[in-house]
Amino acid sequence: MKFMFLFASLICSGVWAQVPSLEEIQKNVLAQFDQIDDYRVDMKISVKMTGFRMPRKKIRMYYKKPNKMKIIADGFAILPNTGMGGNPNEFFNMFENIIDISEAKIDETTYYKITGIVNQDSLKIPISTDESDLLKIKMDVFIDVDHWTLNQVDVSLNSKKIFTFETTYTEIDGILVPGISEFRLGIEGISKWVTHNPHSFGGPSSGTSDFETIAKKAGYDPEKDEFAGKISITFSKYKLNKGLKDKIFKK
């Protein structure tokens, strides 16, 4: 009898321990982000890329719900095109379909790992290892199970990881906001790659072109056969939910 009770308890525990659905995860992550109505934040940005160096920059960013954002920079600056405003929907909306949702542990922290295929157009990466191949873009999104924050995104193209976007959070007035973000890019064996839309890389507007030729203009080293880079962003001096005026976002 005790054995049957214990067995039933284990079954029930297994049911309750199931990984939540994508809808449940997305709902909780967005509820965390939706505590932010607006903010102003200062950012220090450091860029190291193949053949390119940018002096450390100080930038001020303004955000207001639902999607207003303004960046003020002194001179030229490079920023990631995705994820800057902190809105997790930017990544959720990239999924074309979901392959798996599981638990994963990184550095003693437990995450829900969402793995899926990405809509090619959402990343705007027009490169492939063969002109006849369709791009196979896979993305892993890691959600902190305790805080419902989106902490890491890994994107692989044709089975090769090409970038990682990672964020650690800090607490301001009881709300978790990005403290440090890092965008890491790495494309190995680019001498074998071609671009299906060279115009995106400053080339001709039609046809195809060797990615190696384009990358050489950016300082690519053929001996390393890799194009790599890192953008590090440190956030500070948040002013959170202070009621930013719409006129701030007017051009």
C-alpha cells in the first residue's frame, strides 16, 4: 500500500514538473518586461571585430512602451540590430516553428531552453555555404526559470553557430533590467561561403558573390578563415518609469 502511494506521488510529481508550453513561457516573460513603461539609460559600448576597431562609446537610450526607442550617440557607433530595447518579443517573433522545449543548466542556473527554426528574413543574413542550399537557421533561447528573463540567444546557420546574444540583469526599483549585454559573432570557414544578396554587404544588387571577397574589404585574414567580433554593452544610470514625454522620440 505504501509502495502504491509512493508510486502515485512520483507520477503526480512528474506531471507537475513538466516543462511549460511556449505560450506559458512567453506570457510570463512578457509580464516581467511589461513592468517597464519607459526608461532612460546610459550605455558604454566596446566593439572588437575582424579588421575594425571602434573607440569605446557612451550612448544614451530612451524607451517608451510599446515600441518607441531613441538613441543619442556622439559620432559613429555600432549597435546590434536586435535585442537593444530589451523586448523579448523580438526573439519570440523570429521563430517559424518550435522543435523542442527543455530544461538546461548553465553555471548552476536553470533555464527553459526553447529550440526552433528561424524565419530567414527575420535575421537578414543572406549567406550560405552553397548557392543551391536553403538556409537552415536554428535558434536556442534560454529563459531563467526563477526570474522569467531572457538571458541568452544562440543562433546557428547550416549547423554552425554564428552568434550569441547574452544578457545579465540588475534590479532597479524591484524590476529586472539589463545590466550587461554581449553580442558575439563568429563565422568560420567563410572562404566557402557565398552571399545570395550581395547588395546587403555593399556589393552589386543582383547575382551572387564570394563572401570572402566582401570580407577582405573589412580586414578578413585568409589564414584564420574566420570573421569574428564582439560588442559589449554596460548599462548604467537608469531612470525607470518616470513618464517620458512623446516629444523626446520625435525626429
